[in-house]
Amino acid sequence: MTDAIGVNIKRLRVERGWSQARLAREVCRLAGVNGEPIGRQEISRYETGKRTPREWLPFVAEALSVTVADLKASQKPVEAPLPTLADYLPDRDLLAPLSARTGRRIGIGTVDDLRQRVHGLRLADDVIAGGDLIRPALRELRSAVKLYRDGTHTSEVGRQLLSQIGELAQIAGWIASDAGQHGEAEQIYRLGISAARQAEDLTLAGNLAGSLAYQYSNTGREVEGITLARVALTDAGNDAPPKARALYLDRVAWAHTKAGEAQPAMRALGKASEALSEDTADTDSPTYLYWVDAGELQVMESRCYTELHRPLRAVPLLREVLKEYNATHTRELALYLSWLAVALADANEPEEAAVTAERVITLSSDVASERTAERVRVVLRRLEEFSDVPEVASLLAEGRATIQGGPSRGPAGP
């Protein structure tokens, strides 16, 4: 019966579109208690069966508009439901305010300052690789969390602080992943999902989940990548801005691509284009989605075709993208060229693939990015099939020497 209670609480909460924090607040309100003796973590424990509501059960039932008997009733076995983002929260609440706050009073001006620093870090990531940004990114994130936990603030200021922590976690997680620190990145993303959910910002939570799904897909955890990418899309709901839905669908497409599932990948790409077509000048999209446009969808489409070994489609798309690409974004330029090199090899054009691969190696040598380093290794492995071609043989020798020698500066630690 205890397990049934948790399953029913979670099912009914998700059906209402409520976060765990929202349900906790409703329970406290109905119980007429001061403060929040029941918080998000307590609801999570109920849902996972780690704890039974007991005296709180009538108030949980009332909040969910059902009877206590309904909560206790066993459900007929059904297909395992898709997880929710609540299943990806940290084991402990790293954002829980200190019981005795000693910090200063936080106002909206502090939130605005943090918002500017977060956006500055995001713009820096456009042109600076993760190995060079990881230390300042982690410093900013730790400072923001400490500010929220130590400081005193109104509930609205607290909510906006949590949103900024979520945004900061997204870019810091991305930077950590680029630096090759995948374990650190996963912890950061989970922290960000928690912050975004507590702020009731489902769009941001979906963005964070999609970023973690992308990392899963790229680090040998393809099945988990598909599941989490779908969770990000589902939990955000149909009310998410068009750009956000397009991005979530892009992540779904990539996850299926990395799993070698062409048909669902192509369907997701088509839906992503449809979602983006709904974006207009009047659409209110979060500023952190500034980079999501038709060009980025084209990049993802070309990468999917490359991974699925469809060079006749991949090569023209990549060439079109690279023709207009900003050369100051060195890391991304190296990454896109790496996919072109692989696509050219698949198209049986080894000489041109070698020329393109040489550009990838040259650009990557000055970038402290594990992403580009891994793509260099991928390109060289792909070209080994053509080692009897003089241009390729020369490149392979140069590439192996570069890899063995190592970069002049590697990713920095936390």
C-alpha cells in the first residue's frame, strides 16, 4: 500500500502539471501551518516510497482533489511511465536555505547584477573554450548558491535568484563538459534542474535536462540520452516557447542519431523545424535561447546525416553552414569542419577530407576543449581506411604526433 501511495501522489501531481515544490506549498497551506515543514524533498520521499505521509496524508489528498482512499488504491499495471525531471534531482537539496541566515539582505538589484554576469559568461563561451572558462564558471556558480542560501530575501527575489542559478548552472555545466569534466558537469546540471524547478521555470528546467541528455548521448550513454531528452520535451509541455521546443526536439533527434535510430531522429528534426517556424517577433523567448535559429537547426540536421552515414545530404548542408559561419567562434568552426571531414570520407573523397581534417587539427591545437580533441581523434580514425592515399598518410602521421605530444595547455581543474 505504501508504494501505491507514492505512485499515486506522483501520477496525480504530474497530471495537474505541478512541481513537487508547488504540491508542498499547497499541503502546508491546507494544513494551516506557518513556514514550510513539508518541502520539495519531503514530497520526493513520499513519491519514491522512502517515507509515508501519515498525518499529512489527508492534506496531500485534498491538495490533489482526491480522497485518502484514492491515494491508497493500487493501480492496474501499465507500461512503465516516462520519468520526470524530479527523478534527476540531486540526492540532497544543495539549495536549502541555512536555518540561521547570516548574509545580507538581497534585493532585485543583486539579481540583475547576477543576470548580467551569467549572460557575460554565456557570451564568453561563444569564443573561449571550456578549459579556459571552467574556473571562473565554477566560482560564479558557487558564489550564486552561497548568496541564495546565506542571504535574506523576499519569495519573489528568491525565485528570480533560483532562475539565475539555473541559467548559470546550464552554462557552467556546458563549460565543464567541454573541459572533459563530465562527472562535474552532470552534478552541475542536476543542481540547475533543481533550481529551475523550485523557481517553477519549466522552460529552463527543460533546457538543463536537454543539455545533460546531450552529454549522455556523447559519452556512451545513448539510451539514457534518449530517455532524458524525451523527459525534457514532455515536462516542459506545449506552452514552452517555440525556440525552446525546437531545441528540445533537436536534442531528441541527436539522442536517437547517436543510438543509430534514423527514423525517430528524422521525425524529431522535422518537428523541430515546425516548432521554430512558430517563432515570431512577438514571441517571448528567454534571452539564453538567442542562438537558436534556422542555421543551428541546419547544423544539427547535417550532423545527424553525418552520424547516420548519409554524406550526400550531409556535405551540401555543412558546406552551406560553414560558408556563413563566424570564424571567431574557433571551437564551433573546428567541430563543424570535423563533421564535414567525416562526411567527405564517407563520400569517398579522401583527399578533400584530408585537407578539411588538417584545418580541424590546426584550429583545435589552440583550443582547450575536450570536444574538439575528441573530434580530432574521430576524424583520424575515420581516415585510417585511406592510409594508402599520400595526403591522408601525411595527415595521419602529423595527427598522431599532435595527439601524442598533447596540447600546449589542457583543461583546467575546478
